[in-house]
Amino acid sequence: MSDDIDAQRIAQALTQGQVLSFAQLNSTNEYVLQHYRDLANGSLCVAQTQTAGRGRRGRQWFSPQSRNLYFSMLWHYETAEIPQLSALSLVVSVVIAETFEALDIPAIQIKWPNDIYYQGRKMGGILIESRVDRQGIYLVIGIGLNLGMDQVDLSLVTQQWSDLSAYELDRTALVIELGQRLQTALQHYRQQGFAPYAQRWQRFDLFYHRSVKLITEKEEIQGISLGINDQGELILQQGEIIRAFTIGEISLRAGNEKS
């Protein structure tokens, strides 16, 4: 695995935006959120390590030095063209899964709504944050991928994890491939919405036709996952009842996994 990320090579390969590369940041998402007004649409922020990386629902993201991949992309939709945003993390998940598929890395799966799995264990995650003003919405799409986890802080990593250390991945080439695919997907998403991605998602769905439970602040809901619909909602079968759940403050787990 390459230990360096070549920002110049990435900038030359991408069709829009700037590329900012740092040895260390508190969080690539936080940096872009603080500077979104000064950055061109499609800009990428990459860090070798993060001191305060974060995941969904405020969880800390373990970010060791120069082994994994941590980057954020800025994307702007003007007020008149804002698409359905609730399913955007699903689009990004599909882009990541298909990128690794194109690199001949098998056993990549997606857990609704924003986790990437390899061989049945978590390998990466997505965090989308935003800023809204008169010009529209500015999305910051953060991606963390475990490419090589030599040592793990068990106080931060509390679930089964995996990495891609078995593959000699060039991190610069991976950023280029992901960046190009993301920029294309975000351009198309404005016109097409999520529907074209629903079937593409199902090929990677970790829990398709499996027993699962949804954990909310008030209850645990058991059922069989039937995948997702064209709005990106999770479809759950409970006996004769079929229910749809929107992305929000819900955790999805295997039916036999401890809470």
C-alpha cells in the first residue's frame, strides 16, 4: 500500500474542484464545513490521520496514521435544484461498493444506510453533513475506509471490523476513482433521484432476506429485511405486515446481535 497521497495527481485527474491534502486534521468533514464558502464545488479534502474523526450519531471514528483513507467531498446544489437528500448516503454507498467491485475486490457489502462491509465485517462508513444558505445546500460527504488496520484502539472500535490489507491498494488511485465516480453520481442524482440505484444497491445488501432488528430511542423492532424501495426506505416484513422505515435515528442490526 502506498503511504503517500499525491494531491497533484488527484487534482489533474478530477474534472472539478480543488484538492487539499493534510498530514493531520481534526476531521476532514469539519475542515470542509468551516471553509465551504471558499471551496469550489467538487473539492476534496484528504488527511493522513484525524484526531477527532467522527461517524454517524456523533460516534468517534478511529483514524490511525497513513494506513486507511479519510476524505470529504464538497457538493453544492442550488436552491431550485435540490434533490431528495434522505437517500444520498445510499447513493454514495453504491458508488463505493461498485468501485471496489471494479477493482476485483469481492465480498463487499452495504449495511443500510451508510456502512461498508467486507467479508461480513465493517470496513468503512459515510457521514454526510450540510450547510444551508440563500445559495442552496452545501453537502459535505465524508468517507472513512479501513485499508490497513495494524493496531486498533478497542475503546473506540467496539464492533467486529475488517480491512483491505490483503490488497496492495494505491491510495491516490483509489481517491481518484472514488472522486470521479462520486462527482458523476452527484451530477446525475439531481435529475434522476435515487430510483436508478435501488436495484444496484440490492446486489450488495448485507441483510437482504435476513432477520434483523431496528433499534430506535423507544423500541426494538424485529422482522425480515426485504431490502429498500425507490425512496431508499428500508422494507421490513413482520408476519403479514410490511413496513417502510426512513433513514434517521435508527440502528440496523442482525436479528441475533446483542443490543
